[in-house]
Amino acid sequence: MFSKIALSVGIASVMAFNVAAAETVRIGITQNNVGVDSYQTTYEKAFIEAANADENVEVVVLDAGGDVARQIGQMQDLIQQRVDAIIIWPTNGQAVIPAVRQAKSAGIPVIVTNSKIADAGMDFIAAFSGPDNIRQGAYSAEMMCDALDNKGQIVQIAGQPGYTTAIERAKGFEDRLAEACPEVKILETQPGDWNREKAQRTMENFLTKYDHIDGVYAGDDNMGVGALNAAKAANRDGIIFIGATNFAVGYEAMERGEYYGSVYQSPVDDARAALQTALDVLAGKDVPKLNYFDTPKITRDTLSQFDKPVF
Amino acid sequence: MTPIEQAESISSKLKLNRVSLKNFLTTQGILIVFIICLAGFSMFSDRFLSEENIMTVIRQASMIGIIAIGVTVVIIGGNLDLSVGSMLSFATVLVVDLHDKIGPTNAIIVMFAMTLLIGAINGLLIGYMKLNSLIVTLAMLSAIQGITLIYTGGQNVDIANQDATWFAVFGRGFVGGIAVPILMFAVLALCVHFVMRYTSYGRRIFAIGGNPTAAVYSGIRKSRCVFTTYMISAFSVGCAALVLGSRVMGSQNNVGQGYELLVLAGIILGGTSLMGGAGSVWKTVIGVLILGFIQNGLLLLGYPYYTQWLVTWVIIIVAVWLDLANQRKRLFTSHS
């Protein structure tokens, strides 16, 4: 009698599961640190909107608040909840690997979004979805070559030391610059910590140190605009400013003609690409390991083709 | 005068000279460190002592300097204020965000009101409720950062039309050829220096920092004094937020992060004792300037900026050690 009930309950739940699987998929996401910056805030909004637009998708949205331990806990919760796939925006590319492996052995595919995890973890993930920061750096280098007619001396204001994004962009920029226009020399590189005021201060010091600066490459527009502020205050005209991750302030500076170019990286595209990659993985499609969404160059001339960033 | 008397007189004169030189070295050690730094950097970089560079450094240092003046008063009163970094983020975000919404004048009024409110909360908890200042201001540091994030929802705030607003004067303006941030720094330093040195209010702050029990028995209202020191510190943060917001014409949520340490570094370097009851605004000004010149000098020499931290804190430790050695009258202590 007891076993009969157990059996029927079992069958019922299997049937329910099958029905559910046919209609909706449950995707859990654990994000890095929403609310700390505009990009991540917009990303979360866009992700929820994209998920709501698809009635077959149900999402569990979590945020680690920048805390690795909390993110690992959230991974374990999502595994317990038996979601169909987990999207993770790693707080730390190394520390989350054990949790990712745990998900894989529980049969739950993991999609890494925005920032890569360390190479040791690549075997445990189904796919990565995000921007190609090395290519972004290369794009900025190409724009710099064009703007300076392949000749000149520039300074670089990089992102926070230790951040993968900062390291990859600087590397992409330096490598491509040396290749595309070796006559353009980098005088000096200093970190601006993704902070506009810090970048402004760093640029003020560069302007004192070097009488002649032809161009500035900043790891993002926030810092680029800080550098622009410094040059304007010192009445140093004719400097070419090129950034990355186009911000609204950078877009506006381009409209005014004070800023040459940037790389257009939309958190909305980032979020949609992550969700789509997860859905493709669940649909059993042949998904490449690294999925880069398009982050095109944006300059004064191509400005009109892009919406002004919301951040 | 016999030859012996002559010799004695000469030797006593020499001794006097030696004592006063030693006295000068130990009391004004920080000034000497400052001059050595300046001389050292100028040997390696011909830009370092250019007028342009000196003005840049002082302008950059003035934001930290303005806050450090307020915090010096708190520290002389025997307490700490670690909440200034978060307060600066909050105040800057507030004044920049409200600038386009309610106009610059109103934005500045609201910003100062909110900043002083936070100062009052600090003052109430520490002055009247006698809670430990380290814990209270550390808690405020996190709490205010949280409030800032809630207020902005993580978004950056910007002033739309940078070139058309008179708000630019605080960070970018010049009066008589001198940058406004430097003027604000100088005026605030002079005012607070005067108050601390020449008024009975200033004396009372020194008294409660030096010996709180004696101060209370001599009729000083300690709670009220401590309360006012936090209001001064909050006011100085408001002034710095004006400069920062106007300079950048925008703000991130965490723009003031780490300022509490830079401010403390400047104060300690200047020689104000963290135990309270001793120190001066003038020394803090020197300390903050040393910090600024070291950072600038290392950058001009092409060192990556993390070396600044290493060098700065080594100098701080040495400065504190010299200060302590001066009090003990010897360089090393032994258990005897």
C-alpha cells in the first residue's frame, strides 16, 4: 500500500517535471555586485526584462554583493533548488571554481557572464558570454592610430590593477598599437581605478610632466572624461581622447566634439546575450565555449547610429 | 674675565646652541622631512619645483586638506572620525544630483544640511551617549555608503551643462590667480587654527582631549564640546564635497572611498597625536602637503602609484617613531 502511494507520487512528480520542462525553464543567476555601479544595475534590469518577455523562462535572480563566500552559498542554493541552468557573474574568477564544479556534477550547466573565470574552471562551464576585452583594447588602439595618423606620443590611464577587464584591455591596446602603428609611443601608464576624480588627478600630473601629449587612452569613458576635464582646465588643446565602455558622459563629450571615440558596450546586450546563451545550452544547441557579443567602435562620425547609454 | 671663565662662557654658549638646534630638529622634524623631500625630488625632476606643478599639487591636496582640518579638531578632542570618506561620497553625490533638479544654491544648502545632520548624529552618539568613536564612525562609514547606493540605485550622477553653471567656481575657479580650492583650504585652515589656538573654545577642546576627567571637573561641558567637533568635521566634508563635485562635475557612489585613511595619514604625518590633547592645524596642513608632494614626486619620477603607499607609510611610521622618541628623550626603549 505504502509503496503504491510512493510510486504514484513518484510518477506524478516525474510527469509534472516533464510537463514543466516542456513549457518553462528555470534559470538561476548570481550576480557580482548590483547597485555598486551603473553598468551592473542596468544589466540586472535588462536581464529581468528579457526573462519576463519570454513566457517560457522563469528566473531566480540573486546578487552576491561582491562577496565571494555569499556567491558560493548562492550557487549551492541554486543547485539545491534544482534550477535548469545557472548563470554566474564571478565575484572572483578563481574562488568560485569549486562551486561551479559542484553544479556541473549535479548536472546543472553553468554559464559564466561578463567576466571570465580562471582557466582551471573552463572545463566545468557550459559556456562564457560577455565582452571581448582584448578586442576592445585593440579597437581603441586602431582608433588611436587613425586619429593620430600613425604618429605621436600618448599616455594610458588603466583600470583598477588586478581586474581582468583592466588587464585585458591594456594588453589588447598595447599589443595592437605596437602592431598597427609602431610610431605611436606610450609615454607612461598609470592606473585610474575606474574613478573619474583619480583619473583627473593622474592626468593633471601627466600634463605637468609632459609638455607634449598627442593622445590619451583610458580604460573606460568615466576615466576618459576625467582626463578630458584635466586637459580642459589646463587649456591643453588638440589632445585625442579615446576610451572604452561608452558612458553617457563620454557620448555627450563626443557630441561636443571634445572626445574622439570609444567602444560601445551595452549592459543590455550583455544581459540578453547571457540569457540567450543559457537558453541555447538548454535547447541542446552546439554552443561555442566563448561567446562574445558585439562591442563596436563608436566615434564622433558614427555617433548617430547608437543610442545614448543610460549610465 | 679670566681665561677659564671665558672658556666656560663660550662652552655654555655652544651648549645652548647645540640644545636649541637639537630642540629645533626634534620639534620641527616634520618640516625638515618636508624640505628633504622637496630637495630630493627636485634633484631628479626639473618639473617638480615648477610653479605649475606646485600649484597642481596644492590644489589636489586641498580636498584632503580641507577634511583633515575638521578631523584634526575631532582628534585633538580625543576622538576619531572614520566616516568622512563615506560622508564625502554621499555629499558629493547629493550636491551633483540635486544641482540639475533644484538649482545650485538649493543643492548646496540641502547638501550642507544633510552633512551636518550626519555630523550631529555622530556627535550625539559619541558626545552625549558616550559611545566609542571608533565604532560609531566605522558603523557610519558603512551605513552612509549604503544610503548613497540606495539613493543613486548604483547610477553615476552628472551635471548636464558643465560650462554654464557658476557651481564650477568651487573646483575650477581662480581668484587673483589662485585656485579656489587652495583658497578654501587656506581660509579654513587659518580660521580653525585661530579658533584652536586663541579662543577659550579651542582650549576646551585641548583640555577634553588631554585629560577628560580634569576637564569635566573644571566645569567644561564635555558632551557639548565633543558634539561640536563632529559638526566642524562634517562642515569640512561639505566644503570638500563642493570642490570635488565641481571639479569632476559628476560623482560615483564610492568617490570618497579611502579618503578617511588619506586624511588620517596627513594628520599623523603632521604629528597630531591620536591620543588627543595635542596637535595643531598648522601641522596637519604640512602633513597633508608632504603627502601630496610625495605622491606627485614619485609619479613625476615614473614610479607606479602603489609605491606611493609604501613610501608614505614608511615615512609615517618614521615620523611617529621620532615623535615618540622625542617624548621619551631617546630613540630606543629598553625594559629596565
